[in-house]
Amino acid sequence: MIFQPAFAFLATMRFRFLLWHSPPKLFDRLLRLPFYRELLLRQFEHLRLPPKSRVLELGCGPGALGAILEEGKFELIGCDRSQGMLALARKKRGDAYVQLIQGEGGCLPFGDQVFDGVFCANVFHLFRDPLAVLGDLARVLKPGAPLVLAGPEESFGLGTAKRLVKEGGFGAEERAALVLWARLRKAMGSEACMKLV
């Protein structure tokens, strides 16, 4: 118990190092945290899609859905603007995806009305032209198909993160990730975040 603050400090420093030196590895590390995996799964379930549905994960990073979904349950296509993120997704979770494609919201490399659902978690606030992205998503979705845009609320700040850490029984790495996320949300605009990837 006496070493817990030191471990929390080391975990925070590790997350900060990865943020600046290897964002793909940082997001891959987040995918190992149970609370983050559960959060993504709860967000994904809002699509309410039957098995074998064709799903676009926009801003897939190192393969978020590939890390949490049962392999082969959905026809999963990942799309990200970062080659580094896609390389890690291919290496770690390539079997979970039918395709991993480099592309950016607003000019997606897909035909019209080809997806049964779109999942976009924790990246929508980073897009330079959100309206263009929404227009493009409407184009690639089949008529009436669901779209989930998930991300931290505007009110998610350091106070909220500290409260969640205190109430949630999180481990040192999870605490470090939550607090870092809250600090980044406050300190960085979308342009600075885009430079990271």
C-alpha cells in the first residue's frame, strides 16, 4: 500500500511518454484496460445490429472494436487517417477485420449505402469539418442504418475523472489513463490532438 502512489506516478508518466512518442501504443494500452473495453462495448451495443452486419469503425485506431467484439460476429471494416494506428491494428487485431483502410471522414473511400452501421468512438471531436464527416457517413450508410458517435462529455474534466477514480476502484494504470484523458481534453484543442497521430 505504501508503494501505490509511486506506482500511480509511474503509470501516469508511462501514459504521458506514450502520448508524445507513440500514440498508437498509448491507445493500444487503453484497450487493455477493463473499464475502457466495457465502455466501448456499451457504446457499440447502441447500434443494435444483428450478427454478420457490415460495420464501419471510423477512427478505429489500433483496432478498438477488433479488441472487444467476438471475432467473425460482424463484417468489420476499420478506417483511420493514421498509418501508425492502422499498422498496429493489422499487427494486433488484423484477423478481426475484413479490411483496414486509410481514410478520413469527409472523403471516405467507400461506395454509397454500403454499411449497416457506423461506430465512431472518441475521435469525432477531432475532425476538422464535422459537418462534412456527417454528410459522408450519411452517404455510406444504408437508408435507416444506425450511427453511434461516442465521446467524452463536455463536462468530463479533472474533477469528474478524480471522482470516477475514487468511486470506481480503479487500478493505477486506469487512474492514470482517466486523469490524463481529462487533462488532455482541457488542455488540447483538436488541432493539437490531430498532430499526435
